[in-house]
Amino acid sequence: MTIVGRSGGLVSGSFTYVAANVVAAAVPFALLPVLTRYMAPAEYGQVAMFQTFISGLAAFTGLSVDGAAAVKYYDKGLGHDEIGHFVGACLQILLATTALVLALAFVSRFWLASWLGLTAGWVVGAVVVSGTGFVIQLRLAQWQVRAKALNYGATQILQALTGAALTLVLVVGLRRGAEGRLEAQSLTSAAFAMISIYLLSRDELLRLSWRPDYLREALRFGVPLVPHVAGIFLLNSVDRLVINAKLGLAQAGLYMVGVQLTMAMSIVFLAINNAYVPWLFQRLKRDQVAEKRQIVRWTYVYFGAVLGLSALAFLLGPIVVKVIAPQRYRAAGQIVGWLALAQAFGGMYLMVTNYIFYSKRTGWLALSTIVSGLLNLALLYVFIPSLGLVGAAMAVAGAAAFRFALTWAVAQRRHPMPWFELKSSKIPSAQL
């Protein structure tokens, strides 16, 4: 049973994903003028640290086995009921890992609170939010592989609107500042996690049984990705921790404004990739040389487009910040261009990492990501003392470029594509 009809084809699916993600991205963007007026930079920094901590926890709560459930859909001869048992095994892994992380966070909550600039309660709360976020992704992934972009998009939009409404009530109406924003995010995530469990059960995609074979299979997929997810944290989130340590919570808040402005790019890139993955995997399964060459040509066009978009951000970033934020946030305009360039390399990375996931051999992906993340950390410590926030953004862009290049090389070893064999070949438009 579905909420809405199936979306067909790459173009229609991409449009649905992009439209939904643009709407979802526009909601926090629309909140920026409100939040920057009702919250001081230091308070905005607290929100940044909470989100950063959640990103770091993602490596351990669930061990990324939601991806294993998505890939499982493509196994030949697997029935609908077996998918449900596999999803149930993934949920069991989530419960076990979240309980363990929750215990560790509780024991070290006061030290973590001092380090992050949060209260001890929110340190523990972040673990719960990370776990509920996994449940939502588990539901979304099952829609994605079935090309049900409308279901996926509707959930994203409703979640964004719910979070925004609660934020307005708590931050603007009740004047609860950073606390209100964190409460809104937590309540929204918990509510949509419960909805996701209901929808998985209703669609007979959640069977809670003891299947050690499925537990082992999911863990074989997810455990090698722990360094990969940790590397993503070092690439995408550790900059705020270093800024907080070196420059203070207020500077982390300014930096977060720049991040939020460029986040729309990553959301659009992810939306395109969400539609692209089922389309790509079907053609990789067919293994036709002409189709592969066509895929490569369009990938190069995509690379050029995203790099051009990032170039515009250098010109428009300071203007946008001046328009939407008060004077105390103007320094964020100086970093938008560099952060947009990092997002562009992130969008290009998604295009090549798909081949590694298709091969199901994710070990080298983890290595390339952790190496890139460590490079980012090193560059942050080199650039921030002399260049401040701009140095942090430059470090992130440099590390993102390195990760893209290294992942591309790994992808070519795991699933070779004709990147340098672009001879003309005609593909029927109906297949594109």
C-alpha cells in the first residue's frame, strides 16, 4: 500500500525529489531572519554544537545499516516478507547500539557538555534524536529504492514544516532562545520516527523476528562504514567544534549561518541523487557499454553545472547575508563562497560514490573518507589561527575536493566506468 502513486523515470523522479527538497530546504532558510533576530550568535552557536554532536553520533547509532536495507531490495528472488524481516533486523541493531551510546553519553555527559557548550541534558537528548533520525531514514530509504519520490518528498516537507512551526512557537512566541530551537528539533524527530515505524508496519516492511543471518549481513555492510561516517563527520561537522575551541561559541554561530545558507545546495544535490540511484543501479545491472558512456557524459555535464553554481556564491553570498541577517551576523558573508565550493565537491562526490555502494565493497570508501576527514582537521588547525572563519571554510573546501578525487579513484577500481572513452553512442531518449 502506498500513500501516493509511483513516480516514474529519472526526470520525473528528479523533479519530485528536487521540488520537495527545495521546499524542505527553504523552511530553515526562511527561519534564518527570525532566528538571527531572536537569538544571539552564541545561542546560534549552541544550536550548531547540538547539530554537530548529532552528526558525530550517526556513526554509531544504527551503524548505517539503513543503507543495507536499501541495497537488500535489489537482491534477486527476495520476497516482500523477507525485506520486512531484514528491516526488523536493522531496527534491532539500532536499539542495541543506541542503548550503548546512550549509556556512554550519560556517564560522560558533564565533560561533553563543557566541551560542546551545551547542558548535560541536551548531550543525552542528542543521542535520542540521532536514533530517531535513523528510523526516519530507514523509512525514506525504502521509498527511495521503490522510486516513490512523492512519499519521500511529502515526508520531508511535513517534517520541515512541523519543525518550523514548533520553532516559531517556542523561540518567538515563548522566547526560549536556543533551548526552544533544540526542543523543536527533538520533538519533531521523535514524532516522525513514530510515524515512520507505523508506515513501515502498515506497508508490511517491518517484521520483528530473530534472524541472526540478517543481523550478520546488515553488520557486514554497516560496520565497515563506521570509519566512513566518522570521516564524514570530520569533513562536514568538525569545523564547528574547532571554531568553538579556537574562536568561541559566538564565532561558531556566525559560521553556522554560512553553513545554513549553503546547505540548500547539498539538499538539492542529495535530492537529485535520491532519484538518480535507482535509475543508475538498473542500468549498471544491465551492463551495456553504450549506456555507461551516456551516463559518463551526463555526469561530466553535471560536474560543470555544480562548479558554476558555486562560483556564483562567491559574488552573491555577502549580499544575501546582508539582506537576511542583522549587522552582528555580517561576517558570515565572507565564507559563503568557500562553503558553496565545498558543497559543489560534495555533490560531485555523490555521483561517483554510488558505484562503490553498488559493488557492496565499502571498505575503501571508509578509508578514503577518513583520510579526507583527517586532512580537513589538519587544515582547520593550520588555517584558523591566521585566517579565522575564512580559513575554516577554505579548509573544508580543500578537503572536500580531495575526498571527491580520492573517492572517484576508488569507485573506478570497485566498478570501472568508461570515464575516458566517450565515443558517440545513441541511446533512446525513453531510457534516459
